[in-house]
Amino acid sequence: MTPPQVETPGDGAACGCGATCGTPTALTAPRPAPNDAGGMVFRILTMDCAAEESEIRHALAGVTGVQSLNFQLSARTLAIHAPAAVLPQALEAIRRAGFDPQPLGSGGPDAHEHAPASEGLWRLGLALGLTVVAELLAFFVPDTMVFKVAGMALAATAIWLAGFSTYTKGLAALRQGRLNINALMTVAVTGAFLIGQWPEAAMVMALYAIAELIEARAVDRARNAIKSLLDLTPDTAEVRQPDGTWLPVAAAEVALDAVVRVKPGARIPLDGKVTSGTSAVNQAPVTGESLPVDKGVGDAVFAGTINDTGTLEVRVTAAASNTTLARIIHAVEQAQGNRAPTQQFVDKFAAVYTPVVFALAVAVAILTPWLMDVSWTQALYKALVMLVIACPCALVLATPVTVVSGLAAAARRGILIKGGVYLEGAYKLKAIALDKTGTITEGKPKLVATEVLPSSIPEAQVLRWAGDLAGQSDHPVSRAIAQELDQGSGQLEGFTALPGRGSQARTEGQTLILGNHRLIEDRGLCSSEIEARLAVHEAQGRTVTMLATDAQVLAIFAVADTIKESSRQALAELHALGVVSVMLTGDNTATAQTIARQAGIDDARGNLLPEDKLSAIEDLQKRYGSTAMTGDGINDAPALARADIGIAMGAAGTDTAMEAADVVIMNDDLRRIPEVIRLSRRTRAVLWQNIVLALGIKAVFLVLAVSGSATMWMAVFADMGASLLVVFNGLRLLRINGVEPKAHLPHRPIQIKTL
């Protein structure tokens, strides 16, 4: 029988703790209606961990007909895609594994998701009180059968109150031959109770349950860091009605092209374009920009941003579920399911570590009475202590909390990182390739010079043709030309974009091309006179585009772009981090060198087609090692996909570029790239701090347990203490505002190498 397909990466380590030790795959669970195959979504309130996901997966492996599973750990939901007749069998298998699935939206768990937490508090409080009474009876009352029975009864009640769910899942795991923390705690507590250590057994279970609750809530902080972005968008919007009045409507119900009014001080409810009014808008929640941005008619605004000064009327361009903010949240949610290399290593290590320590505990219980002067009871107690220490919770928690915190910290800065593998991998970057237009420069070039060459065609006609052809392209250079030229009828036939070169079309019986120097050379239309004219513009860092027929060049258009001041600072910071910068552009080599010299870029390559940029990335990888590519256009997509880390500009970038990239900079500020590298280095440092903490504490207490110096209390404190340490250490990344450099780095002159 074929096991069901699982749509979550990795099996998770054999932890099984009640805390959230697995990598969450989403933060907001979808609520799909039953699909054609009978798929349904269920909430499982006690499914917190990747190991528990693994247990459910194994439980469902024996159910014929289950087509696929989709786990959302942070939302504690599971979508089961199976025929309706198979669902009861699947749910029964999950219940036998110790879990209680409930249909999402049934009013039970969906409506009372936090009820178990409040209920758990009084249960744990009562369990701890009974445990203390049992301890007092053991220490201060006569050793008679009556008090022994009373103490055992109190301890058993405390264990039941604090550890009911642990026992349920632990027994299910033992029946399946699986070792996780629930199984280990079940064996350890039961064993301690049976050898007469019932007060200690009760205290161990109570302390474990309390620490588990603290740990779970601490980990939720990392998950909620992204989920809290949803609270930035208002629930309602003022929508203009057909009679001109304004009516509050739920934001989720506002239709596309509706006009909403946003008053000063209010948050913008949906993405849209301003149709009336001017204002300054604080876009920090989406782009991370520290200063408000002036908005007027025709400008785009984002849901969740704050309208500071004037009333705006906005035409809605995206539904509530598809706003830029919603897409950011969704992308980060999906990124959390992409396991970082360190996490993959830790999960594999933990899966081996637990059974090894369990086998060691069994050996201690069996062999030490024969090899050392200890009783069987003492040997068994040592083994039980080792079982508690054997829990890999701290080790498994060492990576996901840190990775989620890093992803959340980046998102708050307007940096969308599509997975822990890229967050962790950025520290290795040795070289970064950058596109020119819209990446290093403003991407808003202006036509600064026009030369119409002598021909039989009237000058006015040449300029109209150029305007028509430029108006059909979305390239920034073409747009700059189109804005300055009058356009004719626009009756173009067979318009074709030539990526990296220009465009061509037919009109009035003529085949026209509007393209760069390389395209004109390829068509054999260059001459020494034209080369001389081009050299003058290229020496000034201008981008030159020419209009030509099949027979001759008709006009030369020189477009100039300005370098972003932030680009110069970003490149200085990259150099300080030891990263080599290289410009890859379709522009001519002379212009590329001029721009590179002004911006402070190490190397420059011009006249590149998309396939040339791809080859350049491969060359940089061979020369330097790990290489990133930064761009915003369709022609950058192949290089973005080939680079070790692809970085797209989110504001000016095309959908194709953003889809191919691994990191998206929402405000097109290159200074975010060194921030990503610094954040990656800090994330990696915290990851290894956590791993060393987890393994070091385990090693110390394992030695103490074997020597007989550790008690079960100490084992619980060691295990849960280590878990809490790594959780809170990982959460430090959420508080880091230190991805910013401590001081602005001075710009240093760079010698350009022509490659």
C-alpha cells in the first residue's frame, strides 16, 4: 500500500514534546471547503511539534485511500484529502495515536482555541499543590500504611492532572514502538512510582508540564511575530456607494475597483491607487522605510500602511486576501517550512540520539548491579533519570525558533526571505552581482538628448515612430523615451520584445527596431560615424537607444539615470563585509564602467543578454564561491534562479523576477542586502550557541546520572531549562534592531576592472 503523500518537508525529530519544537509551515491556516475528493480541515489542539506531525503521518500510513496530507503546525490544523468514506478511518487512526481531531469551524476548537490553555493553568496549579502535599507527607508523617496510601493517592492524582495528555500520547507511542519525550516521561514517571518514589514522580510530571507550557508560549512569540502583521489592516473600510455616500464595509467584502476613503491617522485597509487627495503615508509595516512617502493621484498605496496627513480616496486593486501585506505574510509562512541546513542536521542527529541514550539507560539498569556495588532499585532509578535527560527537546528547538525569529525580524524591515535555507546561507556570500537600472540607479531615467540622423523620412515621422514603439514597451528606458515624444496612431503590427536588446514592429510598410548598441551591431547597421556619436554619450554614463529600419539608423536617443544615494552606502557596507560587487547590465560597457565607478562597484560587465548574465553568475560562482544576484526585470530571472541566493527588488520588480528570487527587498533599498548578510551571520551564531548549550547541558547531566549524582528533579530542570534557554536565546533575534550598521561607512574609490 502506498502511504499518503505529505505536503510538509521533513519528518521532524523524535521529540514529541508538547511545546512547539517543529518548524511551522504556516501561521494562518486556510479554511478550504471539502474538495472533490472529500478533503477536510481539522484542528488538533495537541499537535504542536514536528515529531507529533510525524506520529500522525505514521498513524495514517496504514489507512488506504488517503491521498495527501497538509499540516499547518502553527495553526494546529491538518487537511486530509481523501474520499468521504475514508475519513472516519483516518480520524480513528489519529485518535488511536493519542490526538483529538475536530472539524475546523465546528464551533469547538475553532471557537475555543485558547480554552485548553486557561484550563491547563488550574489543572497544573492543582497538580503542583497535590504534589507538594505528597512530598510533605513523605517527609514529616509517620511511615505507616495509611499515610503511604494517602501519599500515593495524592501523587497519582497529581500525575493524572498534569500528565494526562503526556500519558495518552506516550502510551500510543510505546504501542507503535516509537521513542519520544511522551514515551520517555511515561516510562520514567511510572517506573519511579513503582519503585516507591511516588512524590518525586509526581513532582517531575508537574514540573515538566509547567515548563512545557512556558516553553510553548515562548515559542508562540516567534510565530506570532508574523501573524501580528495581520492586525495592521483594519477590519472595515469606508466604501463610496452609487449615490455618493460613504458606508463602512468589512474589508474582506470590498470588491475590486471600489473606491475607499482613508482619513488622516487611519490605516489603509486595502491595496489600491490614489484617485483623489494628497498625503504622506508611513509605509514602514510593508517596506521598512523609516520616513513617510508622499502620495498623490495615481500613486500606489498598500494595506496596513498609515495615512498621516490628508484624506485619500483610493481605488481598490487587490482583494483583502491578496494584498501586498497578505502576500508577504503568506510567503514568510511558507518560508518557515523550508528547513535550514543546520535544522536538517539537528533533526537527523536527534533522531539517532534518543534511541542511543535509551539503549544506554537500559544498559545502566541491567549492568550496573553486576559491575558496581549498587542495588537493582538504585540502578533502575539511574536509568529512569537518564530517560528524562534523553529528551532531545532542547536540541530540536535549537534551530526552528531561531530561524522563525530571523525571518520575522527581516519581514519587519521590509525584507522577505523565502526560507531558512537562504537566511542561513547568506552568511557565506562572497560575491554579489547587480543589475543596473532600477537596482543601482533610480530606475526612472529621463531622455536628455535626441539626434535625428539625415534620411529621406521626415524628422517628425521618425520621432512619432520612436514614440509609438517605445510606448509599447515596459522597459524603463523605453518609457523615458515615450514620455518625451509625441506618439502617432500607434498602429503597430507584430510588436515583439527582444529581451536584453530592445523591440521591433512593422508600421506603414516599414520594419522598425528600437534597441541598444548591441542590437544595432547585430543588424549590421553601425558605422564609424554612429560609433563616434555613441562614444560621446556613453562617456557621460548615458544609456543610448537607437531607432532604425532594416536599412539605416534613423535616430539616437540618450537616456540618463541617477544613482541612488543608498546604493553607494550599500556597496560600501558590502565591501566592509568582504563581499565583491559586480555589475551585470545589458547597457554598453562604457556606460556600465562609468556607473560602476560612480557607485563604487568592483567589476562591471556590459552588453549582456539574459543568457550572458546567467553565464556571468556561473563564472562568479567558480571564481569566488557563493554568489548572489540582484535584479528587477524579466531578463534578470534566469540569473536570479541560478545564483546561490537571488534577490529581487519588490517595488520596481516584475512578478517574474520576484517569483524567481529567494529574497525580495520591498522598498528597493540596496542597504537591505548587507542587513540580510549581517542578520544571517547573527542567526548562524545563535544557532550554534543553542546547539552547544543543548548538547553541553545534556552531556553534563548524563555524566552526573551515570555517577549517581543526578536526581529526576535535576533531570527535568536540565531538560526543560536547556529548552527554555535555547528558546529565549533564539527570540533575541526578534528584538535585534542591530541589522543596521553602527555608523555610516565612508565611500572608498574603487578601481574598475573591465571583464
